[in-house]
Amino acid sequence: MRFVIAAAVAAVLLGAAAAQAEKRLFIIGNDAGGYGIDRCLASGAPCGAAAANSYCRSRAFAHALSYRKVDRDDITGAIPSTGTCRNARCDDIIAIECAR
């Protein structure tokens, strides 16, 4: 009887761990295309949800959990602080967190 109870508890614990959604954070350049989506993504406004969800689905994830602008200083050495500006304009860096 103890074995059955222990097996049931183990199954519940293992099932709970497997049920956690796989998450991944993507850091991308926020290229201004003139459509306004870039401002929605950078500000975290609801209008960016469709773009963030599409980005996640294009990478085999189910949906976006969050999206926001990231300061270049928050990304340790991955994004150079110089040389990324075009036509005297620097693109924002966006973080999109996706889940399966």
C-alpha cells in the first residue's frame, strides 16, 4: 500500500514538472517599418500583442508571454553600444518571451 501511495505522489510531482511551459526569451532589433508595430512592441502596449504572438509562432512557440523594450546596458556585451545606428537613428532592442 505504501508503494502505491509513493508511486502516486511521484507521478503527480513528475506530471507537475512536465506541465510547466517551456519558455524562451528572444532579443531582437526593433526595426522601424513605418507601421507603428515597432512603437507598440517597444512600449509594451496591447497593440504589439499580435506582432509578438506572430514572432513566437514563427519560431514554433504557442504565444508571447511578454514583450518590452530592453536597455542596451541590460544586455551584457551582446549588443555593441556604437555602430548600430543608421541614418542618425538607433533602433530599440526588444525582448519577446515566448512559451510552448
